[in-house]
Amino acid sequence: MEASIALLTEILALCIISIDLGLSIVYRKLIRQRRSAAMIVFCATSLGLIFFQLLDSWSALSFSPPVYDILRYIWMVVVIADGAFLLSFVPYFTTWIIAHPWRNPYKTVFFICSLVFTGVSIADLVCDSVILNRTAFLICLFVVVFCLAVMIRNRKGIEDRDVRHMILTIVIVGLCLLPFIMASFFIDYIRTIASQVLILAYAIVILVFLFLSVSRKLSEEKQIVEKEEENGGSAVDLSFYHITEREEEIIGLICEGCTNKEIAQKLTLSVNTVSNHITNIFDKTGVRSRIDLLNLVRRGIWN
């Protein structure tokens, strides 16, 4: 019964993450930001993790112990590798979204977490120790709590409305799931499906975010094309691009020939934040370089 429930949970998670992966690829085509590429990596890795957990659950129902024991080692080694990668990648992705540099001590701390998780999980796979199993669980819990804390602390500083709403949703879902996660520390069965439930919950959040973002972007592009046709293809109102006041300031400084470092000094921002703003400007306007942006301005499109 428990194996069947785990199998059904994994099948549902697999279906939703597969849709997430497809939408994240479309999102990458429409919005060429580093976070869109990172979204693909996250979805693909999560898909692999759930897929091999699904194989493990299916093998438990389909094969007798001697055969299943061999298959279990194969599936779980891949699951451990995927999990170790996510333990480093998710904090990196979180800090990048909030425009916080990914540097020490974060790099070292989460690299060590991944190594310890890998060693503890492999030892637990061989020894089947409750202590080792709970140690691996605590490492995962630490990463989840860290990411939630960072998002709560820095959410208001994110200018992209869609990303800000997604982070708020992730935080709410994470806080709602914390009692379930804490219960899984004491109850073995809940602990066996905790990762599937967590990934499933966030897969649904990402699915809604990607669907709304892709739909909005396609609608905006359609409006832009219609506006260009109305104006004879010569001038477009940049209100369609949703350029923020800060991005407008940066465009003005780019037109003056300022470098990223000079822009950062004039606006009292970090160079990393300026780079993120410029990436957003390129994505919104559909240009690929500063020269293309200048040409856009010179054509009279910039009001």
C-alpha cells in the first residue's frame, strides 16, 4: 500500500515536471535570461530525480528481493547524485534571482553540504542506518530553510513582478509544508515520500508561473507586432516593453557610453545588479547587444 502511494505520487510529479520542462524551454526562447536557462536545468534535474525514484518504487512492486536489491542500488545512486547537485544548485539559483552574488561562504558551505550528503546517503544505502538517513534529511532541510529565509528577506527588492509573485508563492508553500517536513523526520513512511511531495508542490508553482509568463509574453509580442503594423513598422511605444524607471535610467546611461561599472557608480548599485537590469532590458526589447539597443533608440522607438 505504501509503495503504491509513493508510486502514484511520483507519477503525478513526473507528469507535472515534464510539462514544466517543456514550458521552461519555451520560456527560454521568449525570455533569454540566465534564470530561464537555470529553470531548464532545475526542471531537468528534478525530472531525473523523480524518474529514478519512480523506477525504484516500480521495481519494489515488480521484483522479488534479490533482483530488487540490485536494481535499488542502481536507481538510488542516480537519485543521490541528482539530489547532491540540487543541494548546490537551488541555493545558487535562489541567490541569483534576488541579485545576490554567489560567492563565499555560500559556495563552500553548499559544496560541503553536497559532498556530505553524497557520502552519508551512500553509506545509508549500504548500511540502512536510521542515523545516516536522518542526517541526510537534516542537510536537505537546512538547504530548504536557507532558501526560504533568503527569499523572505530579499523579496521586496526584486523588480520583476512575476518573479516576485513566484517567490512569494514559493515561500507560502514552503511554510505550509514545514509541518509535513518536520513530521517526516520522525515518521519513516512520510520521510520516504517527503522529497516527492516537496518537488510536486514546487513543480505546480513553477507550472503556474511559466504558464502565466509565457502567455503574457506571447500576448505582449502580439501587441507589439500590431502596433508596429499600425505605425508602418517605424515606431513602437516602449510601454509595451514594460521598461521600469530604473531600466530607463540605465538605458540613458548606456546611450551616454557608460560601462556597467560606471553605471553602477552613478546609480549606487552593484555591477551584478546593473548586469541583471541590462539583461532584462535586452530581453524585454528583443535586442542582443548595446549596439542594437542604441539603434532602437536612434530609430525613434525610445520616447
